[in-house]
Amino acid sequence: MIEEVKLDEKESRLNNRKKLRELSINPYGYPLPYKPNTSVDELKLKFQDENNFNKEDIYILGGRLLNIRHHGKSIFADLLGVNHKLQIYLKKDELNEKFDIFKNYIDSGDLILAKGYLFRTKTNELTLHILDFHFLAKCILPLPEKWHGLKDTEIRYRQRYLDLFINHEVKQNFIIRSKIIKFLRNYLESKGFMEVETPMLNIIPTGALAKPFKTHHNALDIDMYLRIAPELYLKRLIVGNFDKVYELGKVFRNEGISTKHNPEFTILELYQAFADLNDMITLTEDLISSLVYHIHNSFAIEYQGKTLNFNKPFKKISFPTELAKKGVDIEKLRNDRDYLEKISNELKIPKENRVISHVIDKAFDELVKVDLWEPTFVLDYPVEISPLAISKNDNPLYAERFELFVANFEVANAFSELNDPDEQAKRFLEQQKLKEKGESEAHEYDNDYINALSYGLPPTGGLGFGIDRLVMILTNNVSIREVILFPALLPKK
RNA sequence: GGGCUGGUAGCUCAAUAGGUAGAGCAUUGGACUCUUAAUCCAGGGGUUGCAGGUUCGAGUCCUGUCCAGCCCA
């Protein structure tokens, strides 16, 4: 009497792989007996309304098998493409031994090359009638549940590859992300901007108010920093006589991880010589609204159950005016220490952070930002938090700067770039003073940048976008982790 | 950094008041040549995140710890 061997799922899959090898079939594909001449998605699109098929038209396509349905002497299964799946159909009386190989040794998740002709089943499902197939790769690990999918967020992020092919809708976020990035590049190229790459490894981290990641160059034996922004390098290029440049890439900020912050994220920065803040407003409105239309075929979209309208022009408000409406007087914060303490108490700002720049920033976030739903330009930023922007002609305490807010997110930041080297040097020194007073996110002094400005930077408009947040808004996601393929997580022990 | 919630079979989830840890899907064996969450029959599968503690007895209570999610700083 033969004792029945009970195999668990992984053992069974490994056993099937072993059996294939015993039959001299390579479970991993090489060499390919024939190449694909189409794809699941191509066939699905091409034949979505077609009902007449020619058996002479032979299609060869690769894909992952899911949901295999055995019916004795016939088998149905789904072949997974990028956006679609295609049903395949096998009959024993046509495939003979190959049918048995499929029946006995194929597991869900396996990758195969399928060859056959198209027909429609009586339930009208477009189906590939299989004449031959070839193994491409064996899936030796069990798959998540076919109906409920993979819900565990930890596994979804750590093993994104599983998330992508099990939870079909997840892929859409990343397809849209790619479309957005492609659109931005096309848009800027069409306006005469040139894409450049500047260093990610910096001697001094500059261009933003943020904490950097520190690293070390061994051969030079110096500390270096991952960039927190490409800004100062891009403006050096304008000094170098380029007139329209942009960079699209990662920046790194050593801050908390949350649904809205990933330590590395994607930024778009552009600089246009002989332009100013108003040109950046016009560009931003046009760029964002055409992007929204490109993705959604409408200027109005839904985000978290509420409407966002991207019709030009966007709403414009003034930073000090809005804060004044909420009872915070920036002038008084600058000149009256008791008042600053009072506001700090109201905002629960810790003692060590009670610096003018921090209090202004915090007050805006707490009191104004929370109400900014529709696309809104906030103008007239205080100089204390705008060390790289030119001052307004009529009031040097405020900068020619805007931030664009959408759905309570800051999505863009722009200024008329400060191009007076003496004034820039003074601003850097003021930032050092703030740092001494306890502002941990003050701008570093960059001597070489002052040197560059000393050769003459023409009046320049600069603009930066947070790409991840833009993608979140356009894909209706509240967590940045849903739009970053491999978000930062702590290592699993 | 703080608070709250969670972690149980490959996956999705149960488990009354502290009393033998269950189901569906997946998987294994069998039947089935138009199914699509296929169906029908029969099985196997667990160190309940980890380390301690209380108890005759812990998935459940306590302490610590790790990871995740949400909120706050």
C-alpha cells in the first residue's frame, strides 16, 4: 500500500518544478522556442468588439497565469497582462501529453508563453485557444487570496511586486504617475526648457529649509550631504548663460516618515531667465490645469469626496493678510517678544523653537493652511522664511514669492530669485543668526553661490513642484506611500 | 519623540467571561471537455510577531520589545 504524501503548498510547487526538470523541461524558460508577437493588452484592445476570428491568425504572448480552472479534459485560466487579463483555453484531445503537463505541474502564478488562436466563448469572453505553451518561470511561493487580494499594508509595501500583480488597481496609481512625469517633461520641452542634472552629493546642503542626510566620502575623507534641493546649482546654470532649465529628480530630507512625508521624494524645479514671479504664476496655472485636463479630461476632479477645480485663474491670497484674519500680526511678532511668546503658547511651540521664522511658519500651517482647499496661491511670504527670494519693492520685509496650495497640501513654491550677491550674503548671515537662536532648519551659508551671483544672475523666475503630492491629488490618495513604488519602511527583523 | 489600534494557517478573517484555536479562499487526492470567486466529494495544514510574567490553565490578563496603521509633536 502506497502511503499518501501530504504536501503543503510550497512543497507542492517545488515538487512540480522538480518533476518538470525530470521531464527535461526548463521551468525558467531558456531557450525560447518562439517569441511573442503580441501582448494581452494589445489583443484585448484590438478585439474588444470583434466577433469574427480567423483560426489561421496565431498569437504568441507571455504572461502570468492566475485562477486556473480545471474541468477534467479541459482547462481555463487567466493570463495576466499589464492592464488586462486574457482567458486561455486548453483541450486534452488536442494537446495530449502537454495537456497533462499543464494539468499536473502548472501552479497559479507561473509565467508561460502561450500560442494559439482567438475565439469567443458562449459567455462572450475573448479567449485564446491554446495550441502550444512554453514555461517562462515557476512561481514557487504561494499567492495571496484571489478574491480579497492582499490587504496587509506592510506586505503590500515591502513586497510591492506582489501588490502590483495581485491588487490590479494599485498599478493604476503608478501608470498615472508615469503619465504625469511624461507630461511635465513634454510641457517644459515645448516651452523651451532644457533638462539638466546637478549633484545629489553636496558639500553643503542648500536650497531649502530642511535637515539633510549626512554621508562620507572615503577617498577625500570629507563629510557630504544628500541634496535637499537642486536650487542653487540650477541658478548657477542661469549665471552660466542657460536661459531655461529644469531638473526632475529625487531630493532627500532627514525628517519624520508619515503618510505625507517620505525621506526621499521627487521634485521638479525650473528656472527661467528674464522672468519674475508673475511669469511663474502664469506658467504654474497653465501647467497644472493642462496637466489635470490631460489626466482626467476635465478641470474639475474629485479628491477625498470633495471637488477640486483647476480652472484658471487660481485664487490668490496674501500671507500676512490671511494670518491677520486669524489674529496673528507678523509685524508684532517681529518687534514684540512678549507677543511672540503669547502666540507660541497658543500654538504650543516648545521653548527651544520660539524663533520668529518657526513661529510664522507654524502659525500659517495651523491657522491658514488647513482652510486652503481649492488651488490657491499664497503671496507675500515673510523674508525670514524666504532667504533666496527677492524682496518686494514696496516692502522689503516680504518676498516676491508664492506657494501654491491644493487640498491643504503645498504643491508648488516659486519666487523672483534674489540676484544681488550682497543682499544674498546678508540673508545667509541672518539665517545663521536664526540657527544660533535655535532654528534647526535655517539655510546654510554658501560662499561659492555668492561668488556665482557676483558674476551676475539676471532677474530670474524659479518654480518648484512636489511631484508625489501632485500624484496623490490626481490619483485620489491620502498616503504618499500609495504613489511611491517602494516607500521607506523600517527593516523587518 | 508621544498617544491609540492592530499583528492568529499561504491570504482574508473568526474565536462569549481566561477553559481542546475555527471558517472561506488557496493547497493535496478524486469526479467533471464553455468555466470565469467554476461546481461536487474527501483530506492535510497553527511555537497565535518576539521575550518574559500571573494562573491548575493564556490567542485572551500583565510587563518589555519589534513591525505596521491612524492621530499628535
